[in-house]
Amino acid sequence: MTVYLQAQYPMTREEREKAERLLSEKSGDGIVIIPHGLAMAKTRVLYRCDRRACETCCGCGFTADIAHAASFRRNAAGDWIEDHGTA
């Protein structure tokens, strides 16, 4: 799997490549850091669906709405947290 991360501050190419390498080694996944200021408009994230998103579920098992993702919950601060115990 490849994980795309958006840089929150300007980084040199060397800094991005080093961070990608270190994060890839720790996670076991491919990591791509999108440079600061570039949009990820063409990237669509799909989550495993909790099957409560719509009345007529098509049965595909996926949703783009994180509010209906089976393995995410919102914490008290309003952040989305992945809950590995329910995936």
C-alpha cells in the first residue's frame, strides 16, 4: 500500500526523501510526501464502509465519507482517529 502525506511546511527535496525513507521503514508501507502548497485534488480516499451511510447500500463496502468509515471514530477534540479494534 502507498500512503500519501501532505507536507505542512516547506521541505527541500532531500528532506522529503529522507522522511519518506524513514517512515516507509517504520510503517512497512510506501510513503509519498506531497510538497507543501501542492493540492491532492485528484486523490480520492475510500474507507471500509460501516454500511449505515445510505438507505440503499449498493454493497460495494466502501465510502468516501469518513463519518461512515467502519474503522474511524471522532474523539472529544473532533479529530478522526483510526480504531484498529473495529476494522
